[in-house]
Amino acid sequence: MSAFEYRKALADIPHKPGVYQFWDVDGILIYIGKAKDLRNRVGSYFNKDNQMNGKTRVLVSKIRKINFTIVDTEIDAWLLENSLIKKHQPRYNIMLKDDKTYPWIIIKKEQFPRLYWTRKMVKDGSTYFGPYASVGMMHTILDLIKETYPLRTCNLPLTPKNIEQNKFKVCLEYQIGNCKGPCQAYQALDDYDNGIEEIKDILDGKIGNVIRNVKQVIKTAVDQLNFEYAHQYQKKLLVLEKYQSKSTVVNSAITNIDVVSIASDERYAFVNYLKVMNGSIIQTQTIEIKKRLDETDEELLTIAITEFRTKFNSTSKEIIVPFEITLTDNNLKFTVPKLGEKKKLLELSQKNVLFFKKEKLNQYEKLNPDLRTDRILSQMQKDLRLTQLPQHIECFDNSNFQGKYPVSAIVVFKDAKPSKKDYRHFNVKTVEGPNDFATMEEAVYRRYKRMLEEEDTLPQLIIIDGGKGQLSSALISLKKLGIDKKVTVIGIAKRLEELYYPGDSYPLYLDKKSETLKVIQQLRDEAHRFGITFHRKKRDQGTLKTELAQIPGIGRTTSDKLLVHFKSVKKIKEATEAELAAVLNKKQLQTLISYFNNQV
């Protein structure tokens, strides 16, 4: 479709709320979206100034036809979009990963209704509660009901005529107290139905109503001196109150509200839903959304809300959300709580979604380790404000002892993992005395001068172990080599783990738990370990050489030969005369043996 035809198509689209559909050249529906203003939203796809991502540009290049449906309100557009996406599943719409069939609790439509769980919903007039994303929660509720309300479990046709004709006999369930025997008229239908109504209140989260009714029954029974009946209901009351204390998370005055929260990264989003009735969570689920077109958290959250409210048949008028949502409806209120019980519910939902996200990503990364690498590198690029992924990182550290034996070490990480074959040591050549800044300047200059000469690929990120002084010294060398604009260099100070950038007087502080900081700390610690190991070896060799060279008749050349051959003074002392004779002449051998004997 040419630019002229785009404009012609846009001219027919009104400034009203609705749903739009994009079709490709083969007549295949490739995208469905909703809009508060159809013309403005659809027109934004063809605005040349729009900074859209690559996937969106591909989508726009394939559009050959635009259809739209006008609705009365933005909420109607919201619901219609969700319905059409489920029906057609266009290629460029997000994918809701929820292929499970969740269970329901059913109260069967029949005389003396049975109660059980099922994964199939049949439209036969029965009452369904759920679905339950947590099977454990569902069984907890069923156990409570079984313990509190004796119901029949048989599938006998308990019609008034069959019962009157005495067609059935009570079974073992009656004998052990799990059923009151309605099949032989031992329990009246009214009494049975009263229990069913209380069960419905429990399943609706209205357990407070049930407890009040039970207390009233106990009081009436006591007033009538029917203490046995009162005792039976007292046991029921204890069970209900125990369940209520465990299930209530906030004040029972908070009733019939939905709570949603989201956690996302570049590829996936995870949304948690809590259904709260009378202070208790009666339903919860977390879903995964695979992104298609770099959708915003707000877009994904609104889609998920529609999915949840449809699945759980929610009629709540208030939804607690983590941020403002630009969706207006007179019958629906979005709340971003700052304090109190509602804030507590939002935090609970956020804990759930973050845990779910962590577990899912761990599963994916175990199956495909490259996903973890890509995620960490992308997060580092974002946290450190880099222009490219830090696939190649180098870190410098200096070591010396009172100005003696100064060395520098460099460690290399590729794809966020140590590349030990690329580690390097530097014996400092141009610095006299304890000058950490000059040592850093020399090491950085020598490292990248050689890389330039050998035409090696420069790292995307250089980390200097130290504060502003060491960072400035490193920058001097990078400027001398003309590569200060080609690489990013930062310094990490050990005191508060603050990060310094050249020319910026204010440090950057990362979250102590962030993976970016953990990688930087790992680099810093590895550079320190590698550098201090080399420094100790050099210092020890210097000390040993001095000790051996002090023996009359053993000069520095001979001491070097002994250390190269035996590696340490200890091994020299433990060596046999024959082993020493392989390195020393007779005079040197006798001198050395005599010296060691006198040391004992």
C-alpha cells in the first residue's frame, strides 16, 4: 500500500474509541489493537517521526488493509480487543502463555446437591466457583467444607418420590458421620440446603457471614438448653474461625477488589492477580506474556486485567494497580495505593510476581544458558548507560608492598564470564616508589597500545579498581592512544561500591542486589586475586633470591638457577646431594650444604 493509500484509509477512520485490525497482502490478520481515539492511534504507526522499534517497523511494512470497529467506551474496546486476540491469535500480538485447564468447585444442580471439583464446565445450571490456579488452595477449601458440612457423595437420584418409596439404604458414609442420610429422609431438604448456602458464602469469601450465623445458632440452642446441639455447632465454629484466621490477610472491610502487578524484561512480562473478598484472597494466578512489539507495562497490564476478570468472572468495581492506568470508565476504579491495607495487598502481589518471574527465567536459562548471558548484558548496558552490549570487559588492579615489587593485573570477561586465557600481568617499568596513579597509567597505556598494534578488538567496557584518581590516570593513557571516545571506562571505589565516570563528580550507586553490580564486583575481586597472587610470587622470589645470594660463594646467578630448578628454598633444603650436584659444582655444593647444616 502506498503512502497515498495509507492516508486514504486513515481519512475513513473516526476519532472514536474502538478496535483496529491490520491485514497483510495475503489477507491474513496480523495485528489487533485498541484505542481511545482510533484515527490518532492508527495514524501514529505511519508517522515518520515515530521512534518505533524494529519489530513494529516490520509490522507496518506488511500492512495492506485496515479494518476497525467502533465501540461506546474505552472499556468496551478493551474487552473486544481481548476477545478478538483470543479468537484469531494474530502473529504480532502478545502471546498469553496459559495452556492449563484449571479446576473448578461445582455445586451440582439437583436434589440434595453434591459438591466436588472438576476441570470441565458444563452449562447445566450447576453453580461453579473458581477457577483455582492453586490446586492446593482448592483442596484446602474442600477439606474445610468436608470437615464442617456432612454432604452426600453418592450419585443416587434423590427425588422426593424415590425417598418416600424407601428405594435407598444409608451407606458407610452415614455410619462414620460424613453424611446425614438424606436418602432415607434422616436429613430434611431445608436443612441440607441451608448448609449449601453457607458453603456458597465460604466459596465467595463471605466466611464472616457464616460465622455470624453459626454463633446465632449456638446462642439459640443454649437459650433452649439444647447443649448437645450447641456443642456440635461450637466445633463447627472453631473450624471456621481457624480457617478465617489463616486466610485473612487484611482488614475484612476490604471486600470484592482485584489486585494486579507486573514484572517484565525485554522479552517477557509476568502479571499476578489476586481476588480479595472480605480481607481474604480467594483466587490467585500469575501468567506469562511473551512480548511481540516492545509493548509497555501499561499495555500488557490492561490486557492481563481483561484476561483475569473474564476467567474469574470478576464483578469488582475497584482494581489495585502499581501505577496509573489511562483507562477511564465510570463503573471501574483504578487505585494506586500509597499506604495502608491496600498497599499491603499490592506488595503481596508484587512479591508473588517477582518470585514467579525469577523461577521462570531460571528454568529458561537452565535450558538455554545464552538467555542468561543476554539478559545480564542487556541489564548492564541499561544500568551503566552504555551504547553497546558489554560483551568484552577488562578490569585493572595494582599491587605493591611499601613501593616494592609493583605489579598490575588485568582480567577479561567475555559474555559475563571469565576468559582466563586472556588474563595478563604487568611488571611495572617506569614508576619509582609507591605511586598507584602512575602505575595505573602505565598498565593501561601498555595494554591498549599493544592491542592497537596487533589490531585486536577493543573492549566495550574498562573497569578501574579505584576512585577518581586511578580513573583519571587511566583516562590519560586512553587519550594518548586516541581511544577515549571508543570505549567506556569507569572506576569502582571499594568503600561504598560507588561507580565513577570520567568528568562526572557524582558517583553512580547501583542496587546492592543488582546483577550488574555483582558482575563488576566479580571482575574487581578476580583482578585483585590475580594481581595479588602474582605480586606475592614476585615478592617471595625476590626475598628468596636475596637470602640465597647472601650465602658466601653463592651469587645471584647461582641462586636464580637453584630457584628455577627447585622452585623454593624448602625444596632446595630437602634435596639430596645428587640432586643439588645436577645444578652446582663441587665447591658450590659443599658451601651450600655447610650453610644449611649451620642453620639447623
